[in-house]
Amino acid sequence: MQIVSVGCAHPPHYYTQTSLLSKIQELWDSDSREFSKLQRFHEATSVDGRYFALPLEELVELDHFGKSNDVFIEVGVKVAEQAITQALEKAGLQANEIDAIFFSSVTGIAVPTIDARLIHSMGFKDNVKRYPFFGLGCVAGAAGTARVHDYLQGHPNDVALLVCLELCSLTIQTKDYSVPNLIATGLFGDGCAAMVSVGSDHAIAKLAKGPQVLASTSRIYPDSERIMGWDISNLGFKIVLSSGVPEIVKQYIADDLKAFLKGFDLQRKDIGSWVCHPGGPKVIDAIIESLDLEEYDLALTRQSLRAVGNMSSASVLFVMAETMENRRPGIGEKGILLAMGPGFVSELVLLEW
């Protein structure tokens, strides 16, 4: 499988972390002690600003799940269309040339799914194969890439589209002063990434700017179901987020990578580039420490976190887009695409540029 292009899009409402805190202080009826705690958590995220689906004044009026989910569908269709259009333009392809669409989100529910709502308006063929999946969260950008690779191995002449749409702002719980929610309020942002890939026998495979996907592996860790996820109620999605994520990274990721690479007669020193999900500053630190990386290796990951926050499944594809556009590795260089998410799980994808 060859990655051809990645398109990226955001909803139009951007807030710097400073302006966001100021507005929250105006709109939330929290006492000064709670606001001081929120401010500390915001500063610790290393995020400068984020995009939101709605202006904050309207977000706080979404007082039940039905309202926020309606916005997810309305805004999600628009943002997904923008990302897909950009990805197709970069690839030099038309919508009717796509053979399969893989769609992931964990911040809203739509039946029919967002991708189905775009089939006719964007000109996809009516027999396009669709693979929507829900629940993978932050790992879905990497896991989706791996599942597209699995598909294209069996359909080497096909073109596949992976769409990761997350409107995390719609999950903010304005009356929840728990530590996980306060962290999430300062960490997560909104965005959509669309990635076009082709099978090895497709005519444009050898012309693609992106890397070839060689293989992937998944790992689900023991006793980790409450590390990350959602509790779902009539108020919508309430964040489950443990402070133990960096420790899981330190405990497992180096051995996971070593075992994965061994199957291809490779070692850590053979990997020259890293496309990692920006889970948060402590998670990034843990990856660097565990894999003995340099700050330069994850500079684009930190840059993405600082500029737009953690956009769940979409984030790692934003890092991929930046890598392809502005820091493409040399021909033949091996790379790793890495993300972790609810389960608690990791996904490693072996790349060759």
C-alpha cells in the first residue's frame, strides 16, 4: 500500500488558550479555586490554541446529548468534505475513483454515518465500499491506516480513503470539575484528516509522495479498560482519562517495538523517522524516553499539539501530512507510525519512504 496524500481541515472557530480561559471564567459559574485549578491544567497541556465546532458561548448551551450530536452531524459533514476535497486534489483524483471509504470518529454518532451522507453530494460512486468504525479514539488514525493496508493487500488495484473526524469540543462537560474533565477541556481540539492510499498495482503508486506501508501490529494491554474512554449518559460523553498513560508507555512500548521489528530483521536503530500521535506532553516525553529518541524525532508531534491540541484519531494523520509536506524522509528510509488509545491499546505501523 502506498500513501498518496493527506488532507486536513478544521471548523472555523479558533481560540488561543489564553482567550479560552478568559471566556470560560466569564461563562462557567465556578469559584476562583476551581478556575485556578483549570488554569494550571491548561498551562500544563503545552497547547497554545484549538479549533472548536461552535463559538464557546453556543457550546455551553448544549445541555444534553441530542443537541451536541446534532451539531456533530451538521458541522462534521462540512469539515469532512473540506478534508476529503483537499486530499483528493493533492492526489490528483476524483471522488468517483475511490473504491473504499474507511471512516472513524469517537466524538459523535450518526446513522447513516458521516461518510454515507457525503456519497452523492461529493460524487462518490454508489457502489463504493464503506467501513465505518467507532470506539478506537486516539489510536484510530494509526489503526485505520493499518486496516486500509489490510484491505489494499487484497485489492492491489484499488484506491482507499481513510477519514478521521473528531469534534472533541462537543464532549466538554461544563459542570464537571473532575480532574480528567479539566485536563480534557484544555487538551482536546477539533479537526478532520482524510488520507488517500492506493494498492501496490495502482498506476500512481510509484508516483506517490507518501510512504509505503509494509506491515502493522496491534497490542491491547491487561487491566487497562479504564485508562481512557467515555462514560456515556444523557449529558453525552464524559471523559475517562487516567494519569497512568505515560507509565503504560514506559512499561510496554519499547518491548512492543522490538518484537515488531524483529519479525522484519530490523532494530530500533534502523528506524529513521517517527509519525506519532500527540497524546499530551507527558505521553510524548514517555515515548522519547522509552524509545531513546531525540527531541527532533517528535518535533512535528509537539508542534501539532501546541498549535491545535490533541484531535484524537485525526491528530496522527495531521502529523503525517506535515511530514510529507515539510520534512519528508529520504528514499528507502524506514519509519514508524504510532498511536495509542482506548482499550488500552497501541498500534504500530512500519513505513518505508
